[in-house]
Amino acid sequence: MIVCVAVVMTSAAALADNAKTASNDAGPIAQAKISMGAAVAAAEKHANGKAVRAEYEQGKDGRWAYDVEVTSGTDVFDVKVDP
């Protein structure tokens, strides 16, 4: 029974941490010069494929960019789009 309680507490802490991260990303994406839809369209055109995942993330250099994963046939490309 103690193990179950510990797992629930850990899961709640992880959810709270994820909620903080998600809310922190809302500000920067509002400042982006292009929409996520436009970034996805540009990445799909560049890689000649279909986007399967996209997110707006801060790089190690502190700059924000869209990271779009695009599949084309059996190939998968990770396309960075600088807004």
C-alpha cells in the first residue's frame, strides 16, 4: 500500500511540473512571427513530406524555434523553422 501512495505522489508531482512547463511556453509562442501551421507547411514543403509532430521549443542557445518532424516515404526529417 505504501508503494501505491508513493507512485501517486510522484505522478502528481510530474503532472504539476509539466503544467508549469506548458504554461511557460505559452508566452514565447505568442511572440512568434509565424504560426505553427505556417511552420508546419514550410517544413512539409522543405522535406517533401507530411508532418507527424511539431513543437515550439527553446534551443540551448536560448533562441526559440519550431521543431517539426516530417516523414517522407521511409525517411524521417527533423526540420527546424526559425520564426
